[in-house]
Amino acid sequence: METINRIKNELKKAIIGQERMIDALLIGLITEGHILLEGIPGVAKTTAVKTLGKVLNLSFKRIQFTPDLIPSDILGGEIYIIEKDEFRVKKGPIFTNLLLADEINRAPAKVQSALLEAMQERQVTIGEDTFPLDEPFLVMATLNPIEEEGVYNLPEAQLDRFLMKVVIDYPDENEEYQILKLVTAREGISNEETEKPPEPQTVAEKEEILKLKDALKNIHVDKEVEKYMVNLTMATRNPEKYGIPKEYIRLGLSPRATINLYKVSKAVALLNGKDYVSPSDILSHIKDVFRHRFIISFHAEAEGITTDDIIDMIVEKVPMP
């Protein structure tokens, strides 16, 4: 817990608010899961990943996804060396600890698949050689919810590979003011003669993150709590059993949802300094784990019902241990 507090305190030197995004990044690192962020531009997505890399002394790279991107731009490829009459492997930006895939839905399916395959297998094949990716390895992919032209929807099977989909909202009035003060002070354009705020420093190494991953094994999950997780997933497949209209859900959750809810719940307990998982740990991020994994029906859309609304119904109807 001391390590987590040190990391969070340093991150807060550069990021005002956005606690949910910070927790999601830490959960992703601890559980070896990848995060999908949906939010408007300018809400500190890039800053968060870049600062996390500095705080943990991890390598960081950013890829701006565009329609003309090809898989080798991400993975790398073989280049021919004329002088030596041989091919040499040039590794792409995916060989890093923290990768920001900015606006992932702007690239066609072939590019998205290349990235997601590497995320799943944690290795990249270039020519005849296979290269393992570094540990820890976290991809944070972003979606811009206000763009409709020039984008490609991520297939549901690919979305399912992300540990969580976190929706980032605007900062509140006080946070907006603090952001203004922080940025103007750092850039030296503030009217007030004050010292520049401290920059985030390295306070942990990758070995400590790997130790936190091992610490998950010591988090206890009671059988009744495990059954509760299963029931939450089953409620998307058999909604009528829990008094939820079946016509609202076109496709329920896969077993991967239950597995990821289990991982996230243990990580949340660890972040909260506990050695056991409680129902509150499960519900704290259930929307982030579930919202991108099932498909609501046209009937639900016509009534203005969202996936988050259905998750609220599920939480209300499924008995809590």
C-alpha cells in the first residue's frame, strides 16, 4: 500500500482529479490488463500515461492512429541492408512498457487486429523471429466519442480483450481552476510570482509493480463473493431470471467478463489496502468491466436505455451476499 500511495502522490503533481483514470492505469498494470478510455480531447489522457512512465521509470511511447497506418508502423518489420546484403529487424513502438494508442478507432481493422493480437499474446512475430514484449506491458487506447466521420468501429470480439473501458468526464469547477493554476505556473505565464510546482519524480521501479502483481495472490475471495460475480455475469445472459426485460440485451457477456471482474476486484481491494474482496470492491468498477462487452438491442436504444442503465438494473436485481 505504501508503494501505491507514493505513486498516486507523484501522479497528482501533474494530474488534477481524474482519480478513476489513475486507478484504472494502476489496476491495468497490476493485473496485466489493457485499458480503453473514452473521453473528449484535453482531459489528460496522454499526460497520465507519460507521467506514470516517469514515476515508475518505465518506457513510454505514443501512436497516433490514422487511416493510412499499417501494421508494421506499430509492430516493426524487416529492412534490407544493402551494404551487408541482409535483412535486419527494426522493432516498432509496441516494444515499450506503456503504449498510448491514441484514437484507435481511426485506423482500419487490420491495424487494430495487429495491435490487439500483440496485446493478447504479449509477443510479436516479425519475419521468422518472435520477440516477447517487455514486462510490465500496458496499452491504453483512447476513443473520441464526438467523432463520427473517418472512424472504424472496433468489433465486439476485439473490445472484449480490453480489461476495462473507462469513460472520462469533464473536470469540475474546482479541478478546472487547479488545472489552470498548475499549467500557467509551469509555463511561467501566471500573474502571480510563485515558484513553479514540483515535477513528478521516480518513486518506484518496475520490480515493485511486479511485486504488487504477486501480492494479488494473497487477496482472499470468499466463495459467496465469487458466486456473486458469476451471477452478475449470468444476469446479462438470462435477464428474465432477475426481472430484467430480455428484449433489452441482444448479446450477453462472455466468461472473460467474469474473469476480468475477478481480477479487477482483487486489484481494487489491494489499492484500498485490504486483504479480501468485498461486494463494494466488485461494484466500484463493474461498469468499466462490463460496459463494452455486451450488446444492447435496438429496442433498448429506441427507449433511450444505455449499457450503463442495464448494468444499474443488474446491480439492483442480483442479490448481494
